[in-house]
Amino acid sequence: MTDLTALTLAAALDGMEKKQFSSAEITDAFLGAIDKANPHLNAYVAVTADAARKQAKASDARRAKGQVGPLEGAPLGIKDLFCTEGVRTTAASNILGEFAPTYESTVTTNLWRDGALMLGKLNMDEFAMGSSNETSRFGAVTSPWRRGNSDARLTPGGSSGGSAAAVSADLCLGATATDTGGSIRQPAAFTGTVGVKPTYGRCSRWGIVAFASSLDQAGPIAKTVEDS
């Protein structure tokens, strides 16, 4: 079987539907990959392993009962700009300290409603202001890509650098991101992934830490056009 972490979102959903593997199995595969790669890439600023395994188990139970959402069992990464209930959300800034929201953003609420699960929170430029992911309180993100035979570290772009690096390095099936002036499109271009900035207002901004409310827009970064 193909390495589970190398699958596209569409292929992973198809594989779970055909009972080739479970959400618990693909979730464990991603958590193992994160353990190995994240110390080198710094894409994740928090890994919610226990919660992810619990969500995956619940997803497998729903699937067994025929209760299958559009994203049932899919392990995703969530940019640290999206409020996630009980999980530290800092917009990669020391200003927010160890803030753990008591509520969920609309975007993530909809993802969990549709059956997806969260592997962890992804690195970014502080308050989404940046294009190289070097302004994060957690340090810069390193792209999984290299130029020719050089081992020089490359930027994955920003502000959604953690999202782009995680998707490109097969550390999640897809990731949430935000774009104010290029923060989805630029990192997607830098990492060979597919990012979409939806029409303004298409996705609710409720529960997303604001940078410029008149321009901010939530969108996906994934491996393919179909996945996005």
C-alpha cells in the first residue's frame, strides 16, 4: 500500500470509504511523520495527538454506523490564527501568551461537523503579518524543498508558511490558511501546493484573529486542485 501520508485528501477519503484503512490508522501515520519531520521544519507549534486519536476513533465509529460526512476521518492541520476550543491559539505572538479559547471558529466548527479532525496548530507569521514566516514567536518555518544539491534552508513563504510546509511535507492531508495580501497564494506557490483565496465573505471570519478585517479571508492549502 502507498504510504498513507502521501495520499491526496480525495484518495484518503476514498480509501477509508473502501475500508482499506481507518481514520485511526492514517491519523497515527501522520502523527508519526510529524514526530520525525517537525523538529526540522517547525511547521507545527502544537500537536494535539491525544485529541486527534480520540476524534479519529469517533469518526471510525460514525462510519461503521453509516454516518459519513464529506471530510469523514480526514486529519488536517489548523493555522494558529483559527480559534480552537481548549487548544492554545496565539497567532504566533507572545502577546496572546497561552490563550486557549473557550469557543471554536466557524471554519473549524464546520470542518468538525463534516467529520475532519485536527492534528495540531500550524506556525505562521505573527498576526499574519509577513511573507516569509520569520516573524513567529516560535521561530521560522523551513520549507521541505531544497534548491538543486544545496542544503540551504528555504522559506515556505507566509504568512501561512506552516500550513504550506505541512501539506508539502505530507504532515497533513490539507490545512486551513488565511490570505490578506497573498498569505495563501504565495506560500502555496513556494511549496508546490494548491491554495485558494475564496471570494471575500465566502468563508466566515468569526473566530479568526484579525489582521485587516476588510481583506482577511480564510481558505485551504492542499496537495491538488481537487483537494482544495
